[in-house]
Amino acid sequence: MKYVTIKDVAKKLNVSISSVSRAFNDKYDIKKETKELILITAKEMGYHPNPIAQKLSQKKSFNIGVIVPEFINEYYSEIIIGIQKVLIENGYQVLVMQSDESPNQELANVMTLTQNMVDGLIIAPTLEGENMEFYLELCQKGHAIVFMGRIDESLPASKVIFNNFKWSFFATEHLISQGYTKIHHLSGYYKSNVSKERIKGFRKALEKHKIPKENFRVIETGFFAKEGIKVIDDLINSNDLPEAFFCENDLVALGVIKKLRDSGIKVPDDIAVIGFTETIMAKLMCPQLSSVKQPTYEMGENSAKLLLKILKDENSQPETIIFDGELNIRESSINKRK
């Protein structure tokens, strides 16, 4: 494809390249009639400014890299929508990559984006500690980065996080209020700071209501439905099913409900289930799933706004924004025998 250049416009009108450039840049030192003729002719010829040249002249790419762990969960797609809205309105393009829950792939994605000269990064890490030293080095070198979700709070960088302790506490307390005293928490990976905070909230609620330690378990499960299915299979085989499950997220809860149903165990008649990071599936499942809703769109918006703030002022100090949620109670956790 042949692109029309400033040189082509100048040749067509038999004027200098500098005259065409002055017309395009609305300079004062060019006659009004000449400028209008140049602009009309350029439009007729199909001229468009070269975005690459513009970016080079401004020493900016106007590209922002976004890295998320996966696309399966709509949690991240809603965050990306919020990020895109803010950045596109401010003249940036958004380049999205996913790490497939792999710290190595996450690192490779960061390298790819930085080598392609993105102006900044928004990263939702897989596991907090895996690439911490590398991220610390990037921050020290002055890279504009905002972290969100599963990030170690000690990292000296701007972050957008959710109050996992508080809402894990409320979710567990709801199960206790329904009269359940034997509760298992199917957690994410123990390395994850998010999982650690949810475990703390779970245990704090049990401690507050004086639930005996032998009545509850924390089982490292993961983040996906297949992992929830595997844990339930193991618990059925070992005859260790509780009265209620508090799951790391809705995907795990979906796997739990499926396996229980396939095994002839009814939810919530026999066992209650509550999820986290509410997805659209919560209302579509049968029974409808109780879950903690996170303001994902707003979290995405605020991540982008924080990054823009860093880009405008490289001396800005790191900020942390902590979001609250909403506990939506539905059929899956209601004790019908109460």
C-alpha cells in the first residue's frame, strides 16, 4: 500500500515541503490562501499524518501495555474495559497480553512490551513474589507502572487492590449466621497475597464466633473450576464433606457445585456454597450463587488514572487505592433447615 506523504503534496502543488509542514502545523508564517489550498489538496490526495513519525517526534509511543493472568474469568475483561475507556479518551492505545497464570510468561510479556517502547504498564500479577525483584528494578529505573490485584503491598509502586480480608470475613460470617459450624475454605495458592488475606478473614470470622478449630479446614485449591472439582472428589472419597464451602472465586464454586450435583448432593439443601469475585455466572447458575462482588470496572478505571498521573509527573509518589465490595446473598448459601 502506498501512503501519500508531505513530499507528494508539495510536488503536486509545486511548493516547498516546509510550506506544507507549516500549513499542517497551523504556523503563522504562511498565507491563509496557501494554507487552505494545501489542506484541501492533501485531503483530496488522501493524506494522513504518519502516526509513527508523530510519536517519534514527541518521544512517546502513546501505547500502554496491560498484562492480566487469564481471559477465562470475566473479572479481568471488565477491568480491561475500564482501563481502555480512560486511556483511549486520553489518546492512548492499549496493548493487552495474558500470562496464563505463569510467572515466566508474565515476565516474557513485560519484556516484550518494554522492548516495544510502551509508555507505561498496568500489571495484574499471577503470584506476587515470583517477579518481585524484577519489578522493583523496573520501578527504580523510573518505568511508569501500576499494579493491581495480587501484588505484594510492600512493593514501592502505585497499586489498586481489593479489601480481601474484610470481605472474606463477611462472607464467612454470613455462613455462620446461617447456622453452619463445619466450614471448609477452598483457597487460592498459599503464595498469593490475595489468598493469604482471604484466609485471614475466614479464620478471623471463625475465631470471633468461637467455631472450634476441628470444625474447619483451609484447603489450597487454586483458581479454576477443574481444581474445585478435584478437591470435592478427594473430600467425597475421604468422607470429609463440611456443611458449607467458602470458595476462592466463582470459578472454583462452579466446579464445586457441579461435582456435588453429579454426586447426588444438593446445594444448598445438603451443603451450602459461597463464591468470591462475582461473575455473571453467579446469577445464571442453578442454584444462583452467593458471592462477593468487586467493582472491577472502577478498579480498571482507577488503575488507568493512576498511570496517567505517573506519566504526567514522573516525580509523583506511589499511591495505593483499596476498594470495597458488596456481599450478594442468593440461594446457594441459604440454610433452608434453619
